Amino acid sequence: MSYEQYLDEVTTLIVEKYGTADATAIKQVMDAQEAGFFVTHDDDERLRNLDQAHKDAATIGKPRKPGRTPKH
């Protein structure tokens, strides 16, 4: 899948798995992208698959303590 499709998939999974509002999930993915979380995904299309999307959705979307930033 394309990089944009991959980000959409991760966003959708965050909404579905964690009951997050669409706007919140979009912001979480955008914030992670801005922090460089998806750099390797952009460079290596093999990382843009459904299994990886589930892992990334869990890393980015799973509720965490305030002030903690997801690490890849």
C-alpha cells in the first residue's frame, strides 16, 4: 500500500481498537509522523502492511500516561 494509505489504515485501526474519535486519531498519527515515527515506513514499503499497521496503531493509539511520547 502507499504511504498515505498506510497512515489512513493506522488511523482507522486506532479509531476501531481504542474508540478514539476520528479527529483525535488523525492528530495522533500526524503527531507521530511529525516526530519521525514513520520515517522507516516511508523509506521501506515492506513496512506498510496490515500486520505492521496493527502494531503501530497499538504503539500510537493505546492510552498512555500523560506526557509520554511513543517510541519506535
